[in-house]
Amino acid sequence: MKLLDAPKNVSVQITNYTGGKGVESKLRQLGITPGRVVKILRFAPLGGPVMVDVEGRAVAIGRGIAERIQVEQV
């Protein structure tokens, strides 16, 4: 499933993501890599970003990028 389809307040494991080198670089900088477990904190209204917890840090990910991240529920 995609990160945008995952339920709120649930931990999910990143399995894969698609995109160019820019997307890959940005996600690595945020600590979002395949195999990492993240928790979805909230979905901002009106098309805003998705807030996820990555190792105790709250990180905002735009919906366009979140659409490209494949996850599975842990």
C-alpha cells in the first residue's frame, strides 16, 4: 500500500519508493529508507503534508512524495 493509504497512528515499514535521484536523496536526508519503520502522526488538511515519526523526529512529507512511498503495516 502507499503511505497515503496507511491509517493514522499506525507503524509501517518502508518497502520501496519510486522517483528520480532528487526524491531518493531527499528521503535519505530525512532518514526514510527501505526497511525503516515509521509511524504516521497525522495528515494535514486541504492537501497539506503527511507528518511521520522517524526515530523520534516529526518529519513532514509532501503528498506528492508520500504517494510514491510503498509501505506495509508492521
